[in-house]
Amino acid sequence: MKSILPGASLLLVMAPFAALAQDTKPKPEDTEVWSPAVPVVTPGKSETASPPSDAIVLFDGKSLDQWVNVKDGAPAGWIVADGIATVVKDKGNIQTRRSFGSYQLHLEYRIPANVTGTGQARGNSGLFLASTGPGDTGYELQILDSYKNDTYVNGQAGAIYKQFPPLANPVRKPGEWQSVDVVWDKPTFDANGTLKTPAHVTAFINGVLVQNHVSLFGETLYIGKPSYKAYDRAPIKLQAHGDPSPPISYRNIWVRDLG
């Protein structure tokens, strides 16, 4: 019988542990939920909601002066024409100049009629209810083409991304305007940054309830489990997602600061 060299023996012993380490490394799929499917609901007719008298108008169709580029604070850089703002993906995410605590928000979005792709690579954007840092940090309500487009349910339109699937799927087909209405109750923290009360979200898409005062587990993460970090007030952010599908558009954005 041939003898086994000490180094070779060590490799044989360590191999199962290396495989185990690879298996336990966090992956995006770990936090994807695919069932049960979200029920489809046909929404009522599209209507534009005029801002109430005490609203702060964030986009009135004329300019994005109320917004800046997240990366460097420069002008937003998205295209404004014919009363709508269209995402320019290579310009990146934009966020409001002002910061907010708790608030009520309304916006309207349109997935392009010529949208391409499948799953998360189809009309992807996002409304970050509190933008707490660069990139995609914060608390995201997913905006996506979920009209006959399968993806994990906690990543479809109206989801609190990777946390809560929507209660219903009331989206219209690409090319039609859709409305989002949100009540955001910000999290609170004590003096040393420990969480006192979690954030809560109530949201409607096209007038249909999709999130009913859900208590969030923390900030949005693509990989891994959400957690909180202390903040007081933060901008609202719109995402320029890097998927290859044609960019989506926004109009009629306003907010009521709830103090």
C-alpha cells in the first residue's frame, strides 16, 4: 500500500469544510420568496391626483430642481420633457434636496410600452422612502413591471424589497400610468442609536392597498438580513436601476411632511 503524504491527508480532511464554507456564504437567493403567489387585482381607471394645499411639490412636470444626484449632489440629470421625468441610467439615482421624517407621498410612474427583459431586469426602479446613504441604501418600496412578469414575490411591484410581498398585484400593463401612495412612519432611536420603534409603511398602488402598516425589519439589503442604523431625517430617493430594459418615467410627485 502507498503511504499518504501528510499534506495530502490534510487536504482530504479540509475539503468538506471548504465546501461547507462556500455553501454558507450569503447569496441573493437566500432572501427571495417565491410563494404563495400574490393575487392579481384589476385597478380602477387611471386618475391624476392633484397635490393638496399643504403639500410640498417635488416634481410638477417642469424641472427636477427639487432633486440632486445621489453620488455627488450635482443636478439630477434625468430627462424632463412633456411634463414627465425619465430615468437616465448612467446618471444614477436621484434624491430630494430636502430631508423628511414621517410623511405622506404620492407619485405616478409609467413602464415604457416597449419594455424588454424578464424578472428583475424588466422596468426596474425603486422608491427609497428614506435615503440613508449612497448607492442603494435606505428603505425601498419596489417599482417594477409586474404585469404578467414572474419574479420572487418579495421583489415584485409594491413589495418592501426582500421583506414583505405586496397584498395584491394591481399594476397596469406597460405604457399606462400608475399611481403610488405611501404613508411612511420613520423609525425612532434613543440617544445611543438603539432602535426604539421600527419604521412602518402603508402603501397603495393604483388605489389598491399593497402594504398595511407593516413593521420593517430594517434597511433594504440585496444580500443578507436587514438591520437598522440610526438617523433622524433623510431624503427620498428614486432609483436608476442598471438593468438593460428601457427606462421608466415619473410625474406628479408630492409629499406632506407629517412632522
